[in-house]
Amino acid sequence: MIFTVMGSRRELSAAGIPLPAMQGVPFPMSLKRKLSVTAAAAGIAPVLLAVLPAGQASAHGYISTPGSRQAQCARGTVSCGSIKFEPQSVEGPKGLNSCNGGLSQFAELNDDSKPWKPTSVSGGSVAFTWTFTARHKTSNYQYFLNGKKISEVDAGGQAPGAVETHQVNLGGATGRQKLLAVWNIADTPMAFYSCVDLQIGGGGSNPPSTQQPTPTQTSSPKPTTSAPKPTTSTQQQPPAAATDWKPDTYYPLGAEVTYQGTRYRIIQRHTSLTGWEPTATPALWQKL
């Protein structure tokens, strides 16, 4: 197309952009074509960007109660690697039977020799709670013991809430067991995996109590009519001043205490207990 501007003949590109005059020199056709294509592309690009689909948000979740293996890692109950920062990310193809979802970076979740803390349950029906950091349409939830499916909860393709709790019948299993829970996503071939260690029907799985037992009358040292003479020790020196007697306290040989207004000196080193007051244990204390 040719038009006149202030007496000068100018050409337009196919996109309607005026082409510069070059002092009577014909404008090269190849350059005209390039300008036309560039202008057309500039108008089309925003349209392409507008119709490109946004990336789908990742869905994540894990069993939080009872404490699954990745939950124990996240809480610091068991020393773990990177899984402690992302317990919700154990995602793998559907149909696996591993605690780590086939992910090598989370292989320690498969390690049964690690000191996983089992949750003691009485058996029968147990509640398992999933915690989701991102929700996704769900096909179902499956629960396995010893490779056998013991429960399946149909989700009907619906997305869960922030948490989801299921009652699962353990089918009469007893003792130490490892349960595998699987969250199957509805619109992808992926699933999320979570293993839970259980002690079904009780057992010695919990750490021992640190509370010291209260001695009974039969276990307390029998008072004697004559206390042995205190011995001296060059390794342990009595304190400069007597302190009030207290239970659950270590008293070295020669230490002095005050109890009910009376002063006593230790003649047998020991850790005091309720029921071992100086008035009740003359074999341990000498009245001053």
C-alpha cells in the first residue's frame, strides 16, 4: 500500500506500519516481509499466553495420627534426613507397597531397624487421621497389614478437607505391626504413602517410666537400735551447712541435712525416696 505524507510517497507494511522512506531507494521486499511478520507476532503473543493452561497445584498429605514414620521424622522423634522437612511429599505411582513411595531420597522410611515408636492400641477399630497441605480429587484410601488390604474408603472423586479421619478395623491382628496407608488420587496415576507402626494389644513398646517407685514398708531398710559409726572419706566432703532433707536427692557420705527441726548426717550414701526420711531410716542417717 502506498500513501503520501507531506508530499512524500510512503509504503505501508501488511500490518499497517509505515515503512521509512529511503531517499528514493525502493524498500527491500524481504525487510518488508520481516517487519510484517514481527508486527503480526506481537499481536498474537498475548493471545497465546492468555489461553495457556496454568500448572496444576501439587496435592500432598500424610497420616498424622497415630504418628506415621514421616510424622515422627517431622517431630524429631526419630532422626531422619530430608523427609523431616516435607512429610507430606511421599508420592509415587499407584500400586506400590513401600513406605517411601519408591522415592530413593526417602528410603529410610522403609528401614524397619530404625527406632520407630509404635503407638499402643487395644485392637479392634482404630482411627487414622490424614493431614493435607494441599487437597486433590481423591479416588479412595486403602489400608494394608502384612501385604493384605484390610480396609478401603471410597472418596467418590471428591477433594478432602484439611484433615480426614477413618475408622479402620485391624481384623484381629496383635503384637507389633506395620500398617501401610495409601491415598489414591482420582485424576492422576499417583498416590501418597504413609506407614504407621502399631503395638496392638499392649506390650513392651513404650519407653520405661523415669518416675521412681515409692518404697513399701517391707522394702525400706529396717531401723537398728545402734547406728554404725560414720566413716570419713577423702573423696567426698560434707557440705558446709545442712540443707533441708528432700526426696529424690543424692546424698554423699557425710552430708548433713535438717529434717523436722533436727540435724542429721548421712552414714550410707544413697538417693533419697519418699518413705526414707531420716526419722524412719536410722541405718542411713545419724542424728546429731
